[in-house]
Amino acid sequence: MKSLESGANMPSVNLVRTGPRGGDPVILIHPAGLDLTYWSAQIEALSVHHDVIVFDLPGHGRTPGVPQDWTIAKAAEVLEQVALSTGSDRVRLVGLSVGGIIAQKLAITRPELVSALVLIDTAAAFTDEGRAGMRKRAAAARSGGMAAVLDSTLERWFMPRTIARRPDLIERVTRTLLADDPAIHGAMWDMISALDLVSELHRVDCPTLIVVGEHDPSSPPAAARIMRDHIRGARMHVVDGASHMAPLERPVIVNELLLEFLSRSELPGQAA
């Protein structure tokens, strides 16, 4: 573990780095409510040949945070800080759910810093119904604590088959979510409910892979197609039998997609 110290207005970021140095580092950005350890299957697969960095978002894992940290601009600044700390001129970003939102924002605002982008189970905008649901979720977390949003979160994130067959995974996620700060969780959902990056996606200037679970109710394939259609040259893959946490439900398939994409993105002049 390493703590990345930052300025007065930025949290000290807990991060882990592994794998061989050389080439553009790969930064994995976790979803709301979880932490860097949930990338374990991807770290194991990618770190054989890639320089891999994972970190805890503000208010998650071992990175301190407060609700005021959660604007999209501030979240992207934290990611930028991590990217600049690598010592490399460019990085490759892999973001899951809210991690994908933050990755999009940095690729839009600092395109020269991002050499490849993977967006997993995420979106650039949401329907009015979806936004209302997010605001309701934020209010429920603030008023009733994390227990008030636990069951609905698990139902959105995982297929019924996963919930039945992987009680170990569900127990681990449950413990992590219940330990989260409801005020931070609520602030994140308020941030996400106001998101609309679609008109800015044309600024993304790197090979992009979009991965979405076949049954993802939060960021469905229709939302993934919007990103694909607005990012020049983007590819899209639908993961069968997965909901909103494809890297946890179908790690073998997701890892294969990541390895193939990242290997191609390393080749000079090679579109992924």
C-alpha cells in the first residue's frame, strides 16, 4: 500500500501498484461503495504484462473523504493526481460504474493524458426515471443508513444466479457497503443523477472499449450504445449473463477483453 499525499483541497489517496514498469500504466477505478480490492481478479490477470495501479476513491477503503469531495470535477482531479504520480506521460484508464464516469471526465478534460479507455457498466447520461431513482437512493441512504439501500443495490448489481451461487461474494460486498458512510454515498448519487457528458464525448481522443452486462439495469446496453456512437472509433461488447458488476460476475470474460484491448493499444499507431 502507498499513500499519495496531495494538496490542501485534495485527499491523501491510498493506492497499490504492481506489475512490470514500462509502457503506459493501467489505472483501474472502482465503483461507488466498494474499494480497490474488488479489482483482484483483474490485477492478477493484467499485472503479468502490464504496470497496474488501483486506488481507493475519496471516502472509500483507506482514502479519507467527505461528501464535499463528490463533484465530477473533483473526482476527475483525484484521478488526474493519480495519473500524474505514475511518472508516465500517458495512462490507460479502466473504470467500472462511477469509476467509468470519472474516467470519461478525465478523458474529456485531459485527452492528451489518456492513451486508452475502457468503460465498464457505466453511462454518460441517464433517463429522467433513472435520475429520480438515484436521488431517491441518495435520500434513503442519508435518512436510513446504508442498510436502507443494501438489498436494492445487490439486486441491481448482481444476477439472481450470482446471489444464489456466490454467497461469499455477496457477504463480502454486504460488509463493505454497510461500512460505508451514508453521507458520502448520498453525495455520490446526487452527483451521478445530474450527469450528462454526452455532448462532450467527441473530445475523447483514444482507443475506447465499452463493456456492458447483458442484464445491467443501471447502465443498460442502450446507454453503452450512446457512448459508443459518440466516441470516435469506440468498440462495444455485451457480456452475457452479467448485470452491473461484470468484472465480479464474469471475471474470465472481462479479463480476456481487457488483455486483448490493452495489448493492441500498446502497439504504435494501432487502433484498438
